[in-house]
Amino acid sequence: MSRPSGGAWRALRLWLLMALLCAVSLQLVWIARIALMNLVNPQSTTFQRSEIWRLARDQHRVAWAQEWVDGDRLSDNLKRAVIASEDAGFTDHSGVEWDAVENAWSRNQRAQARATPRRPPKLVGGSTISQQLAKNLFLSSERNLPRKAQELVLTLALEALLSKQRILEIYLNNVEWGEGLFGAQAAAQHYFRRDAARLDAGSAARLAVMLPAPKRFERQFGSAQLSGRAATIVARMSAVDVP
């Protein structure tokens, strides 16, 4: 096999340099967008745009509900419930709970080892609220090492450039609570016919437990399973700190 010529090596090095510059430029653009979120509310997320495309493609219409409300108009009950359900250490960690990531990795490895063609593995996540926000704002739903590495970079940028209050505010205004249903205000109106500022502990807990699988729980909103999980969250809420 012949060795690449000097011209080929130069072309390869140029290509690698251009790829590196593009990657660095993308990081800088995303970091600048995160910094801007101190002043400007994000208009949409990557996940929301993918959902709009999916609904338009599959249903030929886009039924959508979302209304931004500032953090002081979001019930503290909801903030406590979501933190208790999704990320109990939210106010203390710097974006990543490494023990949770390690536990999730081990569980997923065992699930994949037991999987069969008829019974695919049921994977779990160990993501914090900050990681979920980074993924929803900028990334695809793929599960691979490069995407997780990118998620980590964006999570650290969120934690460095935004306050915990702002991270939680953006998260609660953009997270999915059903098909075409995004943000706490739209969810509170849809499920309880009230504003997000007026959610009591029980209602807030029911919304919080929906977050890992909102489309499934939307169809089972009155189920005993959801009610039981909500009762557990209510019991945990008094121990939760709100940023």
C-alpha cells in the first residue's frame, strides 16, 4: 500500500483544521446563545422544533399550546415538585450528578445485556434538570457518546452563565407535558384550568411525575399509578430547597 503524498497529507491536515474550527465555532455560538438567555427568553428549543415537524408530517396539522410566564408567576409548589421528582440535588450540584450517571449507565448495560429482539431494553437516564435543558435546547434525542459529551459541555456552560433560578425558569417554560403541550402555564391550563401560579401541592406533584413520559401519562392522567407517584412527591416536597 502506497503512503499518502505530501499533497494528500496537507489536504488532510487542512480538512482536520477546518473541522476543528467549525466545532469550536459551534461551541462559541451556543455559549453566546446561553449567555444571551440572561436577557432574552428562548423562543423555541431543538426538541420543540422536531416535534412541530413530526406533528406536521404525521398528522398534517400542529396542535400546539405554550405560554411563557416569568419565574415569579410559577408556583413554588411546582418548582418544589419538579425538583423533588427530577433532580433532588438541583440547588447543590454544578450541573451533573456523577453518581446518578454511573448508576444509570450500569442499569442500562444490564438492560441491554438482557434484551431480545422482541423485548428491547428499557433505558433509564441519570440527567439533572440542567442536563435535560441543555439537551432540549440544542441537541437531538440520540444516545451516543459524542452527544453525551456535547450535552456535558452545554450543561457546564448553562451552570456557569445562568443562575439556578433562570435555569429552572427556562426549563419549566419549555419542558413537554403532553403532545404539543409545552411549559407550565399551558400544562396548568390544560389539566387543571388554572394558572401555573395557582397550582397547589397535589396538582403540582401530578404534573411533576409526568415529566419522564408526558405523552404516556397524558393518556393516563387519572390513573392510580400517577396518583400514587404524586403522593410520594408531595411527601418529599417539604425537604426541597427552591433556588
